[in-house]
Amino acid sequence: MGQPMNRQLQHTGLISESVNEVFASEDETLSENVTISDQNNPLFVFDILSEIFSYLDNFTVYLRCVLVCKTWRYCAWHLLDEFNFRYDDLDLLFYGKEGERIAKQFNPSLGRSEAVRLNNTQMLEYMLNLIVRNARYLKKFNVVGAQQNEDIKKMINDERIALLMRSCSENLEMLDLSSCDNLKEVSYSQILNKCRKTLKSLKLRCSLSIRDTFAKDYISTLESLEYLNLSKCCYIGLYSLIPISTNCTKLRVLDVSGCTSFYGFSFLRNCTVLEELHVQTTYFSSDDFQYIPNSLKILDVQNCEQVRRLNHVANLEHLEEINLSYNNIQLEGEWKNHVMKWKILKAISVPVGCELLDQTPYLKHLEIGFLEASASITMLSVLKRSHSFTEEDSTAKLSTNLKHLLITDSHLTHSFVEELKYYCPSIVLKTRRCNI
């Protein structure tokens, strides 16, 4: 814990010129929670606040104090240089658990003018420099929004990563450097070398500097890795994915969506505890389903042109959620003999979307789209048939596990909507871009 400071906080000379500029312009962008009464009647005077803040050593708690009112925030920035915080979760700097409230104050893209944006960027960079120098307890380093925000992207560079690696211990468990294009492989290698035994989650989405050789030499050596996201890393291929699947024996989530530099997914048979797989917009084919381990619970094969049959999917006994959208799937004869335990099905723009309902009696959430008026009526009849509804009892209600139904880009009739409400009162119907 920090040591109490038995002194009264002075109002000048304790913060940098850039910080003062931020407060000078911040009146234009105060949070909705800041009112006139906050400014005129502050909660505690400055000397009491300085004593309170002196006991804080966790940056998460510190940020929440900053959000109380303008006076608290002003005092907190005065004291920023006084502490060595415990920076547990760096993603709180950008968005984090406090959501948009923190984003409004620290995200440079939300400034109302260029001057405000520049001042907020300076504050953000000032805080980031403090964090990378005091990262002894850091466990989670998540850079959120780098793809949409050039200011954030420029701040995450090789020099700051080097400072971070010198100050942090080997406790880092979660790392997200998605879209940080200014980093070279040497920075990634420093991190992975130091945190080889502890890193559990690694997200490098859209990282153009990640090459196949690097992934083989470094990512495949992460002993505790459970989550790996290499989506849209265009230089990743089988040369690295095979040793990763062999050596990272704890891997539970794998995302290689958008990676189109390789064919064949036989390496998946090595991921014996895999629970979630994302391969959308890749060369994943119908034959590759046979390599998926039986432990899988969530599967996303959206927009995979070579997925046309689902025969091997029936072997995935623990599969609960599947996304088959935008695939030209055809159901073969033996498929109709299987009953799937899926709870969530996304089948937008799938010709046999309605027919899949016959084999999914446990379904709770369904997303379907691009239906003609006749197809929507067919879907209702399939629902009736798949759940043993009898037309003889005209007052009976459909007994179904389905709770949420989302229909997009379709032509729906009023009779379909009314019948669905009558026969399936427990289903919540939502539509998107539909003509009724």
C-alpha cells in the first residue's frame, strides 16, 4: 500500500503543462456525471483527498475515484507522480470494466475538437509511460481500439514494450496487441520469452508483422496458452499451426479466421481439449470436420465456400453453438437420422436453414435470413412438425425450447408473425431489415 502524505496539496507546480492544458479544455467534455454542485461543493477538500489517494496502490481503484467528480479528478492528476500503482489490468486505460464512462474521458477519438483530441492524447501517453515503468504486478495488457484509432496505435511501439518488459514480472497472463502495426517481431519475442510459462491468452488479430517462422519459434513454446487469436494474420500457415497444436496442450480457443495462406486443418486433431474454433472465411472444407476434437462446444464456419456437407458434424457430441451462415450447404440422406444437441444456430443465407430445425429439438437461439414469404411459412410448419405439434388440437400451444428467433433480410407475412405469436408465445421474435 502507499504511504500517507501528511501535507496539504498545493494547487500549482505539481503537474505538467500538458496536464494543465487538458483540464483547461476538459470543461467542454465533462462526463454526464459531473454537475455544477460537484464543482461548487466538492466531496472533501484537497488536503483530505490527498490523504485518501495516498493509500491507493491499485490503478483500477484509482481510476474509479477519478470518475467521482471534477474535483476528485483534478486532485488525482495532481498526485499522479506520487505513487507506484499496481497496474493489474491495463485495458482499463482505454475502455475496460467501466465501459464508455472511461472511454469518454481517456479515448482521444471522442474529443470535440482537434485541440481537445491532442490534449487528451498527451494525457493518455503520459499515463501509458507511467504504466510501462511500473508494471511489476501487471497481469493483463490489452490494447483496445488500435485498429480504429491511429493515436493509440502509434503509442504502442518497440520502445514502450522494451520498458514494459524491464519493469514487469513474469505474471503476465493476458496479452492483446491487435492491429499494433508499429511493433516489430523483436518486441513480441521479448514478451513471449519472459512470459512463456504464465501467458494464457494471446490476441494478435490483424498483426501484419507476425510471420509463420516467428509463430513456430515463440508461440508454440507457450506452455499455459489457452486462448489464441491469429485472425487476419495473413502470413500464418501450417508451418506454425502444426507445432502450436502439438505443443500448446491446454489450448481451448483458437481463432484463425481470415487466414487464407493454407489448406487443410488436420492439425486440429492434436488440440485434444479445444472448446471453441473460429475458421470463418478460410479454406476450411466439409472433410475438415472429421479432424475437430469431440470436446468442441462452439464452432464458426461462416462464409467457408468449401463447406457443403455436415455429415462429420454429427460426431461432435458436445457441440452447443454453430455458425453456418453464408454457406451453400446441402443435407444428404443419412443426416436426417441424427439429432443434434445444438442450443444456438446461426444459418443466415443457408438454403437448408429451415430443414435443420428437424434435427435440432434443443435449440434455444436461432438466427436465419434471406427467406422468401413461402419459406417463412415453411419454417413455421417445420417448427410444428419438429416439436410434435398436432393440428387436431386447435387450442394447443407449441411446446418448444426455442426462446429467441432473429430473422434478417427476409419477406415476412403478417399471418406468419401472428401464427408465431399464437402458437409460440414463449419465442421472442426480432427482425432486421425485413419487409412485413
